Amino acid sequence: MIRNSSWIAQNMRKSWGFILGMGMSVVLMACGNQNTTNNAGESGTMNETATDGTVDVNAIAATNPDVIGWLYVPGTNIDYPICQNIDGDDTYYESHECNGFTQNDKGGIYIEAGNMMDMCDFNTVIHGKTTSDNDMFSELWNFADEKFFEENSQFVIFTPDNMLTYEIWTAYQRDNTSLIREYDFSENDGCESFLQDMKKDWTTNTNFRSGWEQGVTADNFLVTLTTVDKDHPDKQWVVVGCMIGDAAGTIDR
């Protein structure tokens, strides 16, 4: 059975105790043990890792100004820089690593020009590829397993001056359409439409945490991790998180 939000809040303190011990406070805003990995030095990671609870995003951005943050999903190998092409080319990181120059069919992790780089949108959509078992976002499919979903409830995004913690609310399959173009996340109606349509896409194969319906509104800050289904290109797999921690207290609209 999927655990509720109070259980998640209690266990978040345990899971991220090593970060809090470094003096970073996580502010709960309502909305298990993690298996960590270390892929530092592998292609696409820019020789960095978030497994020690810290990432110097400013230093990484000095080598590639397209880098706007770092995504870390405990329990998986997803431990990568996040880019946004400075020239507004939303396809650039489909074929380039996040160092900004190496061509690679695996691509990189990126957001589109339609999202703000400060993570203050209602829904920031982060893209990554799944064309084989070891692509950038191939382990998002782990969240299709109910037990894995239950035991791995969070991901973290490091920005140049902040650490943001997200609770994973749901993981499900939807049509492979652009969320940024389909919904106007700058307007309340567009945000509410996304939340309502999300429920319509839920099936018996959907994982979600109890209390979701009462916990997320257009006032929250969401991140959607998305990847195309390699076996069914007309579908995409999405993992949606709601921000529950803003260490610097700077996220606002």
C-alpha cells in the first residue's frame, strides 16, 4: 500500500540527515532508506556527483553556461546536470551532453525555453532519453514498480544558491505531447487543467501517494521528469514531484 504524506515527512528527515548535518535546513511546506550510487566521471556527469549531499553548480556553469542546476534521484543512477540552451534551441540537448559540446545520441538532461531556470514555475518539465537500459532517464521506469515507488519518495535539485527537495507524488504514462505547449503554466486555469487531466490519465498501472488530491494545487511548485517510451513512441513516462523543501527560502512567484 502506498504510504501517506505524514509517513513521508517523517522519513524525509532520516533520508536526508546527512545533508541537514551540513547546515542546510529543509523547510516542509505540506504537499526509506535510499540506495545511493556514484557515477561521477561517467559520460554526461561532468565528473561531479550529488551523493555527498552537495554540488557546486556555479563551478559547473562556469564550464558551460547552459547548466542551470543538478538533478539527483536517490535509489537510481540519475545524478546529472540540468541544462537549458542559451540560444533557445530546445532540441540541442537531444544530441549533446551537458558539457555543451560533446555530441552523443544519449543527449543530456534539459528544460525547454518555456520554463524559467530558477525553478519558480508551477511545473518545470525536465526531459531525458530512454532508448536503451542505461540512458539518462531509463531508470525513471523503476517508478512503475509499486514497491520501488513506495520506498523511493524524493528527488533533489541543486541550483546555484539553493537545494530543493521534491516529494514524488505520482508516476504514470501519458500521450507523448509537449506539456509546455499543451498547458499555460503561467495561468491558474492552465495549472488546474494539468492537474485534472493528470487524473484522467491514471490507470491501474499508475502509482500515486495517498493524500495527493488534497495536497497539490496551482499554488505549489512541481517538477515533471519525462522520457519517451522507447517501445511506444506515442507515449511518455512521467514522474511528478511537488516541492517540499526550499533550503534557502527563495522560491516564490
